[in-house]
Amino acid sequence: MSKKIIAGNWKQNGNIKSSIKLAQDIIRGVKKNNIKHEVIIFPPSIYLLSIKNINKKEIINIGSQNVSAYNDGALTGEISATMLKDSKIQYCLVGHSERRHILDENNLSLCEKVSRLRENNIKVIYCIGETLKEYKTKRTKYILNKQLQSLFKSLNKSKRSNKVIIAYEPVWAIGTGLIPSAKELSNTFGYIYNTVKRYNESNEPIKLLYGGSVSPENAQSLMKTQYVSGLLIGGASLIAKKFIDICSTIWDKYTMQTAILTIHIILAVILIILVLVQQGKGADAGAAFGSGASSTVFGARGSATFMNKVTTVIALSFFVTSLSLAYISSNKSSGSKSLISDTVQEETIDKQEEFNKP
């Protein structure tokens, strides 16, 4: 089972002291809880190297929130992909809604950023998503298609690996406490997956993340959505305990699932062997203990009774693990309850519509 991605975007928050402490707390939490996910934090650019220095054992990954579309030049205040590479930064966010809608970044400039990052072997988390107005007018799929089409048109021009992670963040869900319903998430991620599959000329799988009002309370249900490979977390990543709680919750779930699946496979193999031994040429396997030894070892009725008992126990155990896996699978596409409804406070809607104005 592939690693899940848990990413924390700190945005423009904190100072040098609080940022270092937060990073230290997250690193300690990941070690203490033995979290095996790919954990990434995106601190403000000015603190990247300071945090890099306290992560010398690379317990977590560190990424930049932004990058220039150019490798060099007279671009005051910009940070290039080559600079990030020199600083050994592994990841970079591109296309976050705040940069699209507040700083007017468009698909063309964002694709240039992706190209520069890929040239420098820096992994990209590319954000897509619709505004509240687009959501309410049922234009979500149109917007997502447009964003993905321009991305893969750029990616496919290059023969480089298409290792780009797609993060779906509904703009109206960011920082509002609102999230799509389970059905909406399932439909949207199904659409994103099929669209990526259609446009992506590389055979390499592309991971999909969800972002927008992620919390310890809803993280597990969000991760049950089909095709979701991880989470991009905003506000909750600024509190170490909340961020680690999210990581631990998901890790516990997938550790249990992996353990049950492993036991299930082992039981299946043992069950097949037992059946073959009793019904095939191995039916007289008890004779291996000696002509009279089977009665001594297994009791008066010999090896047959012992083998029957073992087979029964293994079969019952296999049945239990089957039910457990079926239960996990049945909850795979279920999600958290929709928080978008006709009763959403007008104040919240007005605030989002004002934010989404070009």
C-alpha cells in the first residue's frame, strides 16, 4: 500500500521563533507516533533554511509555497526553482487559490512555474478548485477540466516524468469550515481521476489530494473517498497537536487495514494448503508422524480430527478477516456530512463571493 501524503500549508503565518518551535513539535510528533506517511510542511519562504537545519535527519519533507516562473533575471523578491534546488527543497505548491484569485495568477503562468520546477527535479503539488459562484452555478467540472487541460498540455510537451500531485481545494471550503458532501467528493474525485487519465500521456499514476477545512474530526472520513491519496491542510497545520492527530488518525486506519489484509492473505494460503493436504495425495500426511504415531500425537482418532479442527479455526479466522475487509471497503467512498446547504449563513456566502471577485 503506497504512502499517503499529509501536507501542511502555513501560508503567511508565524515568526522565526514560533515557526521553528512548530516544526520541532511536528518532527517530534511524527517520530513519537511512528508515522510512516509522507509528511510535508510548507512554511513561509524566509524560514525554509532555518527549518531545514532542524530537520537534518529528514523526518519530514519541506516545501516552498511559491516559485518564480523564471530561472533568473531582474525580478525583485522572486525565488527561482534553481534556488530551491540549491537549498535542497523537495516540494513546491503551485496554483493555490489565494494566488490565483488574489494575485491574479493564470493557468499559463502556473504551467511555466511547473516547468521550471520539473527541470530542477522538485516535486509539484498543483492546486485546482472552483469558487463558490462557480460551485453554485454547477460549473465545477468545467473549471477543473480547464485547469487540468492546460496543466497536462504543458506536461506532455516534455519527456520528463509527470510526477505532479494534484490537490483539489474548493475555494469556498478554504478556511470556512465548509466541505463538500460525501457524494459530491466522490463525484468530483471520480471526474478528476478520469480527466487526468485522459490527458496524462505518461503511464505514471498521479496522486490526488483534498484540501479545504481539513480537521482531526473529518480527516478520516475525507480519506475514505475513492482516489484520495492524501490531504493538504491549512489552519490545522499551524497547531502541532491537531496536525499530528490528523496524521495519526489516518495512519492508525491504514496500519490496521494493511495488517488485516496481510493476515487475510496468510490465512488464505494456509487454508488452501490444508484443504489440498486433506483431499489430495497429502491426505495421508499424518503418516509422516509414523504408522502409529498419529494416534499418539493427535489423539485416538489420529491426524484427521486434528487437521479438521485446524482447518475449522483457520476458516473461521479467514471469514472474520473477510468481513473486516468488506466493512472497510464498504466505507471507502463514504465521506463527511455535507456542510453546504440552503441554510448556510448569508454572511459566509457574501464573504466568499466578495473574496472570489476578480
